[in-house]
Amino acid sequence: MPLPSSFIAHLRAGPYHPRSDKHGVALAEAIVVDLVAACKPIAVAASNGKVVWDTNFDLIYGTATWNADLVIGDPPPGTAPPEDGVIRQTAPSSVQIAIEIKGVMTEHRKAIKNRKRDLESHHSHVHAYNSQTIAGGVIVVNSAERFKSPLRRDDDITIHKNPDTLVGHCMAEAKAISVRGGPTGAGLDAKCVIVVDDDNIDFAAAAYRESPPAPQIGDPLHYDAFIQRLCSEWTSRFGAG
């Protein structure tokens, strides 16, 4: 499964802003498209109207609420199958997959520490909601040598010294995020790191970094492994329903 062209096209279309959710929404949409394309059981369930998807969904457990970037789950009662066979976007009645999408575009060492904490909290809340629900985590890491943050003055551009070392550090931290091997225990059920080269100045030049230190084919943090893991976990837990 190649990295999604629609997400890099989104980055090329305009500036990245850390306080906007449009980047997470763009990647969430791409993940849904790729998951349906790569996972026949989910594709069949989607065409039959048995699963739906949504973004920015409030996952409620007890008095705690966690906003998940992407959810896939059972349709609300009375929802008709999609006429075009394409998975329908609407709030699910119960969540089977919940994915958190995070970015590390600059200040890598501080940011990855926070993102790691966020993803540990994500799987904890998701599995408190339902131990069967699949908790996924995606981290987008920037490998550009410079970055223009919209939160700073126009002439303040961050220079990333040794960006490959920074990406490698983020990869190591992502590998350390807890994982679990089934519907019991603590940890993410699937995770990946996507590396981009985006200085937030020349938008059209944004590109994926697919050479090392970005995850390679066979690495559990590779995007393809992430999609396949989501498919296998969903099929084993919900596919027979």
C-alpha cells in the first residue's frame, strides 16, 4: 500500500497550521479510502452498509470524553446501505476502530514526547470504552531542513540541524509506544510513522520521505503494515458479525 497521494496533495495546497484540524481530516479520509481498498472484509461490510466512518468523533466513557480523529463503526439504526457502494460518512452508533493522528513538524524532541503521551492516553481511553475496539495511532514527522511556523513572525524560520537524526529519534520514540497483541492488555493495536519533507514555505515542494530513516517495507511502523494490521484486527474481531 503506497503512501496516500491525497494527503501530500493536501500539504502542497497550502500552509500547515498546528492548530487546524484540516490536516488530520485530510489524512483520515485517505486512511479510510486505503483501508477499504486494501481490506476486502471491510469493503464488503461498507458496501452493505454495515460500517460507517467519521472524523472528530467524541468517544465517551463514563464522565470522560476523548475526541478521536477518525472512527469506523456500526451505523446508526435505520441507516440505508450506500447506493454507490462507497462507505458512508456519518457518526457511528458504536466504534470499532478509533485512530489518533498527530504531527511533529518542528521542535521534534519536545513534540514527540508530547505526541507519545497523547497516544498512550488515546489507547487507554479507547480500551476503557470497549476492550474490543481497535486503537490506532499515526504520527506525521517532518524531515525538512527548515520550517516556517505560522505561530511565529514572518522572518522567524526554524533551521533543523541534522534532520535525519531528529526523524530517527522520533522513530525510536514511536517504537516505544505501548502495543498489545489482541483484545486484552494495554497499548495501541496498530501504529505508523509517516515522514514528510515540508518546509511550509514552498508548499508545492512538499513530498514524502521514503528513504531511511523513514520506515521501510517490513518495518512495523510502515504505513502498509498499519493498514494491514487494521484489516486483520478488524476481521478477527468484527468481520464475522
